[in-house]
Amino acid sequence: MKPSLPKGVRDFTPQQITKRNYIFETIKKVFIKYGYQPIETPVMENLSTLTGKYGEEGDRLLFKILNNGDYLSKANKAALEKLNSNALTSSISKRGLRYDLTVPFARFVVQHQNDITFPFKRYQIQPVWRADRPQKGRYQEFYQCDVDVVGSDSLMYEAELVQIYDEVFSNLNLPVIIKVNNRKVLAGMAEVAGIADKMIDMTMAIDKLDKIGIEGVRGEMQKRGISNEAISTIEQILEITKLSPLKEAFINSEIGTKGVEELEQFHQYFDLKTPTNEVVFDVTLARGLNYYTGCIFEVKAKGVKMGSIGGGGRYDDLTGMFGLKNVSGVGVSFGAERIYDVLEELEGFPKEDTSALKVLLTAFDADSHLYGFSCLNWLRAAGINADLYPTPSKMNKQLKYANTRNVPFVVIIGKNEMDTGQLSVKNMNTGEQQSMTIEDLIQFLS
RNA sequence: GUAGUUGUAGCUCAGCUGGUUAGAGCGCCGGAUUGUGGUUCCGGAGGCCGCGGGUUCAAAUCCCGUCUUCUACCCCA
């Protein structure tokens, strides 16, 4: 049988894991510094927890898990006969793989509401699954790094989360542009244009502005049944780039005004410190997920053709679906896979691998191999990453192995070394070789 | 879900309008070099040509289906 993998998923080599961990560690360090605590949730959730939270498209992309046992005996026979997959699904699948980390987190908060104190600040770094067609920067299994805080509507957290974005990408030496908008501004826009009921259609259209241009957006809105009059109102607002004129445009829209005020307050906090990266207000930022209600964020890498590498926003009533009302949350997500791809393209990964092997011991015969193993114990006891070639064999072969392991130092042990206690230590970069005792070697490598 | 694209040695890929035994580079193994790597030279192993069906005297090559790869759309990190 030829080994293979399902589409959209990947193995990771040690080299790749090292790089991925570099991203995860950098992110995690910032999360912890800002006072967030880790949680984990299971890879599978009840399908009822997941469905209906991500819109129609999201439901289609959910991975469903077939029930165990004789699932057909309990299947919806009518749906089966009519070959109606949608109706059949709920009768043969009660579980699914999580689609993101936010909804499971909402469930977690409701279920553990008595064990946690609000505001609750958590971070979560785990894989999620989407049955999407794979393409550039898009996989069916990928990691998300989420930070959220629930139980407070303070705009301080919006500012804090954007600071986290700024700090993480600055630590990764990855220049980004962080876009900020507010769902209420979009709602105000729809209201002013007299199409409050078509807000979703409007936002989906203007979200594509930088891809299809203003003409494309116009066509898209027409296609979605928005009148030309409304479109021209929307276009006028889209040209606004500052908050104060926007506020004037929303003089007759309570929700739009509220949105601008929230953005103003966000800036009061955020402007107290100068960010490293570019942080801009962008009315055209819409973001797909339907549960956002306040500020929304999106991060794009500069100088690389890649979709967004992070996004998030405030959601006022996510836990309401699970029966806990009036708990506001705000959070952002880092797309680790895309950050990886961008860093790879920009050659932004650090050269040195501190976790790698420091020294490889080699031996010529059975006696020196045993002797080498005891040296190995000493080195490891001293906390030095060390290894011994598994069999005494030709030096040629052992040194070639050392090359592929990319080891900076090799210790060569034979009869001479055992007799004198002076180990031969070879620098694999320069080829230089010197003799020293095991104590000196430990000192040397520490 | 729609459209295009890809699949040949471990990896990257050649292989013409169908025609004997399917190639190259890199990697791997062995040797030159029995206590010294990266360079060089010599030798060797390794292939259901993605899978299934069809056309044909004859298919890696043409046709159909299917899976996979990458890409665009949709949507999204």
C-alpha cells in the first residue's frame, strides 16, 4: 500500500516544527505578559454546538463525524430515500470537528461560568478543521492562536488586543498593517443608506473593495438587490477616512454614531503608546463571521501576497446562544500557518536553533563506545544536548551523520582518548580539533 | 460547490505526432580512504509511469471516470 495523506493536511518535519514552535512561543510569551491564561478544548464538539454559528457557508465546511455502531438503523429514512444529505446528516452524525476556537470557548465559558471570574482572559493555541478547498495559505487542518477576554465591555481591551498584535509581529520582525473598523459603523452606513436589512449583503460586497475595485463593489451590491440611490450614499461614506466627518454623516444614525464613539474611545487608550506597526482605520473592513458586533480587526503582512494573517473583534452575545446573556467578549486570532508561510517567503526565521543537538560522540570500537556512553551521561547530566552514534563504525560514516544532524561539535573516542582521558573534540565548522577532559568539555559547551 | 491545472525513482523533473529493455540531476548504499565529514572520482540499488476502465497489433503517451496537487471563484486564517 502506498502511503498517503488526506487532502489539505500535512506532516511536519523536525525543521518545520522548530520554526512553528518559534512562532507559537513568540505569540504565547506576549499573551502571558498581558495576563491571559491558557485553556484547551477537545477537537470534537457536539454538532449542535457548532452548526448555525458560522452562517450557511460555515455549516457546509464543518467536518462531521459519522456516528459509531449501526448508525443506519437510526438514520432518517425519508431523507435517505430522497438522497437529501442535509436532512440525513443530523440523524447519522452527532459530533463534528471544531471549526474555530471562539465558539468552543463560548461553550466553555457558559459551562464553567461558576468556576471562572470575570473578566476572564484566556488564550488557546490548537488546530481547527475546515472542509475547504486547499490553496495558497489555506489548509483543512490549521492552527489558530486565539486570545479573548469575556465579561467586560471596556474598550481598553480593544486597545490591548491591538497592542498584542503590534508586539507579536514586531517581535517576529514581520511588518504588518493592522486595520480597525466597527460593525456599528457598517450598520450605520446601511441605516443611512436605507438598507438596514441588507447590511450583510453590503458588508460582503465592500469587503472585496481592494480586490475588485469600486466598480466591482457597485456591481456586487446591485446583484444583491441594493438600489442605486443607496449605493451612491454608501460610496460617499466609503471615501471617508477620518472619524470626525464620519460622525457628521451619521448624525441621523444612532448606531453609526455609537460605532464612531467606540472607535474614538479605542483611540483614547491606544494612542497612549506609539505602535511599531501601521494601525489604520478602514471603513471598508467588514470581516465575514456574523457574530461580531463592535470593533473588528484584521492584520495583513506587508510586501507579501497573502490573505489576512489574523483577525478578530467584539461579539456582544456569543454566549447567549448557550444560555448566558449579557456577557460581552472581544478577541483576536493569529493564523499560525499563514504567518509561517509569510516568514518562510521573507526568510524571517532565526538562523540558530537553540534546541538542537550540541555535540555528537563517536567511537571506534566496543570499549570506547561504552566509554562514550558514560561520557554521554555526564554531558546530559550537565544539561547539554548530546548524542552518541549508536554503533562503533567507520569515522567517515559517523562524521557524515554528524553533518546531516548539523552538529557544531563531534567528540572522537578511541583507545588513545580512553588511555589519556583527553577527548578529541572536533569543531565541525572550522575542522579544528583539540583535546580536553570531560570536565573541560562540559565547561566548554555550557 | 464551480472552473482550470498537476501526478513518471526517496526528491526535482525530462520522456516528440502511440513503437523493443522508461531517462537525468540530486539524494541513498558500497568503494578509492581499516582513527577524521563537507570536495572529487568509480561502482550499485531503487519504477504496477496516481488508480480503474476503454481505444489499439502495441499506451507513460490517446479517450472516459476517479483520487490527488496547485490555482482562480465562493468563502476564509
